[in-house]
Amino acid sequence: MDDPSVTPITAPKLDDAGYLTYLGEDGQCYRVLDRLEVDHEASQRVSTALQATAPLFDQIEALCHDWIQRVAMDAMDRDEAVGMLLSTLESVLHADDEERGGAGPLR
């Protein structure tokens, strides 16, 4: 996709058409995996997994907001703190995946 990234403000969810979507900070709805074609059964598995993990995602989101607030308070502005958090998470997750022989979670 050539579109610039838009920061999500909601967890991904399946819409009525079966697409995995999120609401961006600009108020618009975006498709994740737009080119991925999944059957109804696969869509249902994704939906069930997302619903089951919603409380965990809420905890992660709250921890991220707390971390950003603490770092941005004295050390840097909010956008810089968000960038640092995302970069650090990507690096840590990628390193964990490489140890298991994978290509990384975001590849």
C-alpha cells in the first residue's frame, strides 16, 4: 500500500463484510490485511481470537499509555515517546522470534 501509516485508536476487529479493520486517529476506518482472502471459517477464528484477547489488549494499551505519559512528561514529546515505544517493541518481538528461527512478527 502506498498510503501513509495511520495510528490505530482501536483494536482490530472484523467488520460486517469480514474484513479485519481498525479505527485510525484521523477517525477513518482502515482495513488490515486488505489483500488477504480468508474463508468464513478462518474469519470466524480470527474474530474469536480477537474477542478472547480483548481484555489482554486493554491491559497492554493501558500500560503503553502509562509508559508514554511517564516518558513524555520530562524526557521527550509524546510523538517521540510513541515512536520509541513502537520501535522498542518491534525490536524485542523480532529478536524473540529470531531466537525461535522465525522471520519476525512484523515481516
